[in-house]
Amino acid sequence: MRVAVTGGSGKLGRSVVRRLREDGHAVTNLDRTGSRGPGFVEVELRDYGQVVDAFLGLDDRHTGFDAVVHLAAIPAPGLAPDAATFENNMLASYNVFQAARRAGIKKIVYASSETVLGLPFDVDPPYLPVDEEYPARPESTYSLVKHLEEQMAIQLTRWDPELSIVGLRFSNVMDPADYEEFRSFDADAALRKWNLWGYIDARDGALAVARALENGQPGFEAFIIANEDTVMGRSSTSLAAEVFPDVKVVKELGEHETLLSIDKARRLLGYAPEHSWRNYHSNRTTPTED
């Protein structure tokens, strides 16, 4: 496919662009920063005119797209004033979704967020592992936008029954270089309680995007995307018992099983993570080959 990736210069975006190109897609990175070349177009996503123009075709670059992967955003709470986060992220997502529709693009995959699950879990989750079945619990402006983006996608796909929008609720994105810090987390279970000790290897995040492009169906679906283990050396059962003693655990947990359930993504997208920080630590001479 001809795929536009917004935010392809970011941490997750770089892995997504690389993976999609390796899979044989023609990928164009739409971003404000990046390596100038045939695969990059500088676009201000808050300007609807620029977005729709970029999607319809650009001289000497492309003649349009079959799919859009929307990753560009202020990527976390607290990096900008709340109003700036809301304006930037909400407007950019509306422009991307609407411009895609105007350009006749029927397949959109975008970065939602684990934050809609109730992070930082100062209020206990309803059960463990958490999944996509309970209502969103945004606790920050950043998360509120992610929830509103999902609601917008529901309505846009209602308007256009042929449109497919997949929201990937990514966990905390990590590269192999980040794994050095993981061993220190065991000293205090509360250090990473804020997202139930979850993470997503950027390469597995890119795999999830590829699977969503392949297997996303008309309509809107949201999926939690995490790795199949936690960031902790301790067992998941002991973590849940210590930090969330009053929360029901609804399944028998594997020793290090993620408490951010990826069962739905496995079932409907065919998502199966390929990496783990544990393999990195057991084979540190070749950390990129785990």
C-alpha cells in the first residue's frame, strides 16, 4: 500500500516507517522534522489545508495514499500546558481523520493511549488485567483528548460504513537502549505502578501497526498494545497483591504476564509480540537481535 505516516520521525514513528517499508509498502513520513528526501514531507498538521493537500498528492513525491497511520502528537501529559496539548492533539487528529475522508482513504490506524484506562491508577482499576471492555477513565488533558479521538472515530465510521479506523492504545514506548534501567524498578513496586508495569517495544508497536493495516475491519475498534510481559523481575501475581490488594484478578496470570491485556489484539489483529527486555538482558552483546 501507499501509506502516509504522521510523526514518522518520533520514537515509535521511526520503527513504524522502517517496518512498513520492510513489508513492501511505499511510506511517506509527514512531520515537522525529519531527514529531507523522497520519503519525507514537512507538514503542519494543525493546518487543515496542508493536510488535505498532502493526502491528495504532491508534485514529484506521490499521487495519493491508500492508508494513513497517525502517530504525530504531543506524546505525554505535562510536556506542554494543558490547553496547548488539547489544541495541538485534538486539532491535528481531526484534520488527519477528516482530510483522509475527503481524499477517499478508507483505512486509518492511529495512536490512542493506555492512559484512557485510568492511568496513573490513583483510583484502582475495576479488575486486573485491564482490557478494553470498561468505559474510558481519562485523568489528564492528554488522556481526555485520546478519549475524544476515539469518540470522534466512532462517529466518523458511523457516517461512512466503509471507513476503518483502528485506535491502538500503546503502552509506554521503549527502545532497547531503555532496557538498562529496568532492573532498578524491582526496588519499589510503586515506581511503575502508574501503568501497571507495562511497556511496548517500539518494534512490537510497529508490528501492531502492520497487523492493524492488514486486518482492520470497517468501523472503529480500540486495542491495548503492550508487550506480553511486565517491566518487573517480580511475578505479576505478587505485584497485583501488593499494590492493588482490593482489585479482583480475573484470570490466572503467567509469571510475568502483562496486566495490560493484549488478548483482543491477539484475537482480532493477529498481534503477537516478538521482543522482550528479558532477552536483551540475557544476550546483551547483541541487544537488537532478541
